[in-house]
Amino acid sequence: METFYFTLGILSIIAIIFIVALVWGLVMVVRTKKDLKELELSYSREMEYSQRRLDDYRRELNITLEHIHRRIDEVHQDSRSHTDKRADQLIQVLDKLKS
């Protein structure tokens, strides 16, 4: 009978150790799952923030390019106007010299 109770005690200890290991494993799974959800949420927020910044940079770049193109057109128009003015003056001078 002593052997039976001894064996029953050892099996009880093994069962308790098994249950503790099982509970510990479940706790680790729950923690890991929670950490994974937090990481996923953080990643989503970071991606949204990065996308907003990228959109802002694109918008700013487009505005800058529009200003540059507008300025190039203005300079081109000014230089054409100046060239036409100088050509007209040259023609007037040449006409005076011919007369």
C-alpha cells in the first residue's frame, strides 16, 4: 500500500508540474499574441504616418515644380521681349543710317 501511495504522490507531482508548464505556456502564448497585436498596430500607424509624409512631400514637390516652370516661362517671355526690343532698336538705327 505504501508503494501505491508513493506512486500516487509522484504522479500528483508530475501532474502538477505538467499543469504549471501548460499554464505558463498559455500565458506566454497570450503575451506573445498581445505583443504581436501591438506591433501590428504600431506598424500600421508608422506606415500611415510615412504615407502621409510622402504625400505631403509629393504635394510640396509638385508645387515647387509648378513655381519653377512658371518662373522659367516668365524668364523666357522676358528674354524674348527684351530680344525683340533690341532687334527693333537695331532696325531703327539701321534705317536711320540708310536714310
